[in-house]
Amino acid sequence: MIEVLTASEMRSIERAAIEGGSVTGLELMERAGRGVVAAVFEEWPGLAVAPHRAAVLCGPGNNGGDGFVIARLLKEWGWEVDLYLLGDADRLPADAAANCARWRAMGRVEDWSGADRAQHADLVLDALFGTGLTRPVSGDAIAPIRACVEAQNRPLMVAVDIVSGLDADSGRALGPAGFADLTVSFHRAKPGHYLAEGPGLTGRLRVCDIGLSAVATGAVGIAEPCEIAKPPAGHKYASGHALVLSGGAGRTGAARLAARGALRVGAGLVTLGVPGSAQMEVASQITAIMLARVEDGAGLASVLEDGRINALCLGPGLGLARARDLVEAGLAGPARTLVLDADALSAFSDDPQALFTLLNDGCVLTPHGGEFARLFPDLADKLEAPATAGPAFSKVDATREAARRAGCVVLFKGADTVIASPDGACVINPAFHDRAAPWLATAGSGDVLAGFITGLLARGLGAFRAAETAAWLHVECARNFGPGLIAEDLPEELPRVFRALEAEAERQAARRSGSTGSQASSSPST
């Protein structure tokens, strides 16, 4: 798992390394500064060729200390460097003060009142406030950055660790916030790079290795696909049988999208449960997907007497009038894996607890923002309230609490999709930075996602891994297809995504095998 670290987790790892004697704070600061300069030259190779002009905006803490290192390194490279300090140099922390002294041996520390001149530089480094920010930033502090952003010939903007004004844990702005074309973080990315306002202000994200190896217990991860076992030889039922419930006449498209997604992702059989009024409509649209008549809860209970049906999907296009009855029937009796989406969630907006008491740990709820607010209004209110202090309440916090209350996996949709289980396990599935897929914002894409999860449940994946893998595949299909995507394209892109995953797994295996063989051939004979 690729982990992301909160500000507190990052501080603990740094403190443990320093107290353990493996590194000093000054060494970490030097590595961070060198990492930023290297990332800048990798991002814009032309900047490494000839001298340019940089403006480094340093804050009163250790983020400012990183800025002093960056200024010194650029000066040694031959650049003209203007460094502006917010606050009193005499009050800098010890490591930052030491690097300030090193900088003063080669350049001046300019008064903050002149920082508006930064807009005339080629490159502006934002080293004002890092991940430790806990209170709103003043407009005066951010004003030079905003002036740069609004300048007619705007300089390139680089944030050191995180854009100043952003809360590292939630991605929410604590008052006014800066902006970057490139953000260079250290050791691990932070949740705020991926959540809320973070992605829109962070620009391209690079993570710099500064020689720390520790991990944080219970840290949030970035979603990735799990290895899905190939279907066993034998009967189609070995890959599971998914049942997707449909709405009435004229409201069957969403369920058909979900069913197609479940089939493409590998469920051995998929059946659409359809009311009589829509049977002809659906029958004329499907081939590999089967059809069963399901009018109401009693009809669903009858269909579920077939014990080979091991995953259900309720909600897409279902209609509020039928949803509650069908959900209650689907969750009655033996515990089943089940995906609840759309109308199946909104049908319980008057009494969310009535839904929660029915759920089991094999269920997955997939709300978008509006549906989340209907089921968890207090959590939604906390997310909507202005952030006044850090660490601010985040989408991770909200989703973890929602999963705990519901007693099942919750997948809170959005470009910053967050998936959590009742035990606190949590991943973010980003659809931006290097995985940007803006064309996913199209009608029906959420229905396909529900189908992907259902199909993976049918194949035997646990609820959390099914949700995580489905979300990753959903974005990857969109990225593969590109602009012009419509929801029907997503399931049809899956075979290419699966082949690419298999090819990558084979390359990794060959690389490991080659490494082992090389070591074996170079060992002394006996």
C-alpha cells in the first residue's frame, strides 16, 4: 500500500529518526531542499541550463528553513535569488536559524514588505507554512503569492511540502491559501494533497525521498488494485452469480449499466431483476445478462431462494417507492454481500438508523455527496462548515465515522473518493494529478462503479478490497479511454485494463526472476 501521512504521523516519524540518532534535523532539512531543487529541474529542464531569477518566500518555522536551503542551492547553481522572510529571524527554530545563517553568508534576507516584487521572478518558492499549520493564514502573508498568480507574466510557482494555507490533513483552506504549479512533498504525500481543495491548488505533485523508512500504523493509503485470482476451471457459478435490481419501464438504463459492469469485471453470471412493466424493454436490450421477474420484496425473496446468488446490487434507477421494500428483503435472512447505491440510500433518508440496523460487514454503501448528507447529515455539516483550525475535519474522518456507524464499507464518491471500513482501514482513490479523469463526470458512471463492486463481490473479494479495486479500475478505464467517454464505454474498456495489469505483473515477475538469477550466477561455487 502507498501510504499518505497526516502532519502528526509525519512529525512522529521524523522525531523517531532524530531521537534514534539515524539523522539530524539539519540533515533532513538539507535533503528536503536538495529534493525540491532536483524536482524543479526535472519538471522544467530548461531551468537547469541557464541562470534564472528566483524568489524564495520563507516562513517563521521549519518550512522556512527548507526555503533557506533551497535559496542557497539555487545561488550556488548561479541563479539570482531574492529571499523574503515573514517574521523575525531571531525567533526561527534552531535548524531553520542555522540555515538562515548559512544563507546570510552569501545573500540578503529581505524584509517581508518587499515580497510583492516576487512576481518579477522566473520561479517563486512557497516555503511559508508547511504541514504544521493549525490556524488561518492572514491575507498579508498570502498576498505575495496571490499577486504572483494574478501577474500578467506569471512566474512558475512551487510549494515546499504543501501549498501555504492548506490544512495538510484535510485539504481544506484555513482562510486564504496559495497556489502551486508543482508541489514537492517529503517522504510521503499528505491527505491534503488529495482531498477537498488540495488537488486544485497543489498542481503537479512529486514526493521526495529524504531517507526515512518508518511507516505509520493505521495510515490512510492510496487505492490500488488487488490481485484478482483467475477464474477456476469448471462451472460459471465458480465465479459467482450477481443479481442487479432494476427500476420500472423507462428507468432500466442505470441497472443495465451496473449489470454490464458486473459481468465485464468477471462475475460468472449476472441476472437483472425487473418488474413486469419493464420486462420487454429490458429483454430487447440484453443478451449475455439473464432476466428474472422481481416485482417487490416478496418477489425478491423468492428469487433469492437460489443460494447460488451471492452478490446483490440495489439502487441504480430503482425508484424510491420500491427501494425500501427491496432493500429490506435483500438484507433479510442469511447475510449476503450487497451494494447499495442511489435510491436504495435515499429511501432511508428519513431514518438512516433503520438502514444501519439491517446491514452487515459484507455490504458496501456508495453515496455521492448528496446521498451522504441524507444518511449522515451531521458529518456532512461538519465538512461544509468553514475550516477554522487544523487539523480540520476531513473527508477521511467523515467516511471512517460513517463506516463505523453503518457497520459496513462506505465508498464516498467524488474526484477524491474515500473508502473506509468499520475497523478504520481507509484508502483514497484520486482522479486527479497523474490519474486525472475529468470525463468520468458523465451520467451513469456511478452505476457502472456499483456494478464493478458487485461483480468483484460475486467473485469472492471482501467488501473493502472489492470497493477499492473497483474504484481503481473505474478511474483506469476512464483514463484508458480518454475524452469522449460515456458510461457505456467503461465496462468495454476493462479487458484492456486487465491485460495491461497482467502484462505489468509478468514484467515484475521477470524482473524479480532476473535479479535472483543474477545473484545466483555471481555467487561463489562450492
